[in-house]
Amino acid sequence: MADRGYGQFCPVAMASEVLGTRWTMLVVRELLCGSSRFNELRRGLPRISPALLSKRLNELEELGVVERRCDGERGSPTYYLTEAGEELRPVIMSMGSWGQRWLETQLSLKNLDPSLLMWDMRRNLNPTPLPSRRVTIQFLYQGLTRGQREWWLIVDKAAQHGVVDLCMTDPGHDVDLYVVTELRTMTAIWMGITTVREASDAGRLRLTGTPELASRMEHWLGLSPFAQETKQVTVR
Amino acid sequence: MADRGYGQFCPVAMASEVLGTRWTMLVVRELLCGSSRFNELRRGLPRISPALLSKRLNELEELGVVERRCDGERGSPTYYLTEAGEELRPVIMSMGSWGQRWLETQLSLKNLDPSLLMWDMRRNLNPTPLPSRRVTIQFLYQGLTRGQREWWLIVDKAAQHGVVDLCMTDPGHDVDLYVVTELRTMTAIWMGITTVREASDAGRLRLTGTPELASRMEHWLGLSPFAQETKQVTVR
DNA sequence: CAGTATCCGATGCGATACTG
DNA sequence: CAGTATCGCATCGGATACTG
């Protein structure tokens, strides 16, 4: 195993060598989605070890895909994609579209994870159709253990630190909308496999609270970037 | 290491799991380029072991990306991409384009390989501008060892088995055009890093024989599919 | 030609603990 | 918070030889 590489000058081979190592594409995906701090990245990649994430970031920096910035003197470092990294977007998007179209849904729905789902929802939520006051939405996933069951999204357009907050513990505010469903259903909605309306009609999703929030859920709830890709594989 | 997977429902993660294993993307690339027989694939992937190629083909078949056909009763099997496999083309192309734009040329030119280059040239050669008679073109790579140095491309539009033949031993025909250069130069031309004209003018490529063949070389010599991507990384 | 079978070595990477 | 350090194992895949 003298050579880890493919020994080919073909650009596809060269790119595969670099992008094919475990976790690399997902680190880039997280950066493309806007994460920039170490522990923010870890949150989107729960199963990566800190050592490996650090290694990947260094490799990507060495490659010219990632730029590490040490803001201020004292501030903790942040990571951003360079132009080369930004140009990986079409690669990631085409991979994701292909995955959505051709990989078994069952396989995806075996990898249910409320923290990943909520984290994704947090960053894709669209505050525009929401009122200007602070809005609190509680998600309650039936059948999950305590500690995984309850989530709060707090949207405050006037907030200075960031518009959408995600909590796992009761923030204490009055709740404007309760969303009660199974994690599987909510994930299927997020992935575009079903819709809020379908799930509601089937009684698998229950919305209680401010009627305007409930009726406009399809508008403020962002979906996965791949949700509009049509599945080509039957859900078995 | 209970789980080899990423444990994420995200389609990018799902696709990475499948496409990220070593050699997989390159097997798909070969199939996209038109190879369909086992040893034809091996030719485009010289460093893969037969065992691993077999394994990858089985995995891809299982995934629904590859279809194995056993033509006739007796015939040896062939492999084709399914619709799902064909739809990997944008993934491969975007990876290749990115590689061409952003990965060090030096890295590519470290992976020089005359058999891969000639094999690629064989399948991308454009016979249209060539005369209707049989044409033999000999490539002579200076500085390579005997057995790697001499290559013959035989183009015969009237041939029944295939228009372009590649030989490593003298086919015995009269040679219509001799191409004398270094492997590095020819590879750089193939990759679009330099041109036939540039290399000729610099004396790094010498064409002797039928003047029409020589002058039209830029037209019949196909280039890498990524040759028109502009390098963004300086050649150091 | 089209693969299987077998073996074994390197190393990637996961787990955990620890530090400035 | 943002990593480094260390350890050890599983497993991937490379090499080689063999078969219908």
C-alpha cells in the first residue's frame, strides 16, 4: 500500500482522493450551511470525534478549501470556505439530489435524529411570514425519551444575536404553537416525503395554539434543500 | 465502530456513505465513459485488484446503479449503468470540474501514466476530420522505458469491430504520423493545460509524416472532458 | 476471459481523557 | 470553548495465487 492514491491524472480521480475521505464532504456541507465555529460544526456532525474534525479542518485548510480566521486577538477561531470551497457547492448539491432521488427512504428514516433535524430546521426556518413579536414554538416528539422529546424554537426578528434560537430545555416563555408528532413524521415532512397538510389530515401531526401560526406552518417551516427532488425509489 | 455510517438522514450523508468508498466513483466514471466488460474496466483502473473491482460491481448492482447482463447463453457478462447510475453523471462531472480548477496540476502530473493517457485518447479521438482510409499514428514518449515508449493508434472508419484501435506493439502498418514528445507534455495537452500549437512552437512536440494529419491534430485529438475548465491554481 | 479465495499488513478512525 | 494526546482495534483493501 505504498500509494494511498489512485495514481491517475484524471481530475475525477484527483478530486475523489481528496473528497472521498470519511467525513470530509459533510464538513464542507456544514460550512456551506453557514456553520463556522468548531463546536457549531460538531453539532451538525454529532458522531465525529473532535480529533478527526480538527484533522479534517487542517487538511481542508492545507488544500485551500477552508480558511481559518482568528478574529481579534483573543477571539476563538472561525472557519470559512474559500472560493475553492464555495465552488464545492454544486458537487454537494448534485450528490444530495442524487441521494434524495435514488437512495432508499427507509435507509434515511433509519437514521432519525431529533437534534440533527431541529438543528437543520433552526437554520432553514423562514421568519418572514411570522409576526414581529417573539414567537415560541414547542415540538413534542412522541415516543422519544425525556431529553430528546421536547424542543423549543424561539423566533425573534428583533433579537440581536440571531433570529432563531433552539432550546432543549423550557425557556419559560408562553408557547405560541405546540407541534405534537412522531420524529419519523416530522423528518419525512422535512425531507419532502410528505407534507404538513398530509400529515395533519392523517392525524399524524397535531398543531395547537395560535391558529395563524398553525395555518402558515408550511410557509415558515423551511424544508431540506433537497425536498423538491422527486424520489425515484419506492418506499417499501 | 459499530456503525460504519454517518447516522444522518441528510441525503448528502447517505450519498457519501455509498459513493465515498474507495474506487467507487472511478468505477462509475469508467462505466460512464463507455466501458462495459470486466477487463475493460480494469484497463481504466490499473491499480484496482480484481477482487475489489468485483466487490464494487456487486455493491453497485445491489444499489441499483449497475446492471449486469449476461448476453446470450455463453457470452461473458457486461455491466451497464441503470438510470440511477446514469444520473451520477452530474456528480462525476462536477467533481471533475472542481478537481481541474482547484487541485494542483503538479499533483496530476505526478500521476503520469501512458497507458491511461492512451486509453483515454483512444476513446475520445474524433475520427470525423480524418480521411476515410485506415490511418496509423505512432506516439513515441521520450525517456520512457521500452514497453511504455511506443504506442500506435489505428483509426479505420470502415472497421467493423470499432473505429479506433490501440496497440503497444508494432501493428506492421505504414505509419502516417509520428508524434514524438514527452509523456508530461502530451498529458498536459490532453488536460488542456497547454495546446498542440504551444507545445509544437516550443519544440516540445514534434510531428512528422502526412502534413494534413499533423496540421489537423487539434481537430482529431480529443481532449479530456475537463480540458476547457480554467485552472485556478497556479502551476508551480 | 472473468472472476474467487485467501492472507495479511497498514492505517484510519473511534473512544476517551486531558489541556490552555 | 477549542482543541491535542494517546491508544488500540477493526477493517479495508492490496498482493498473489488459483479456477470454471
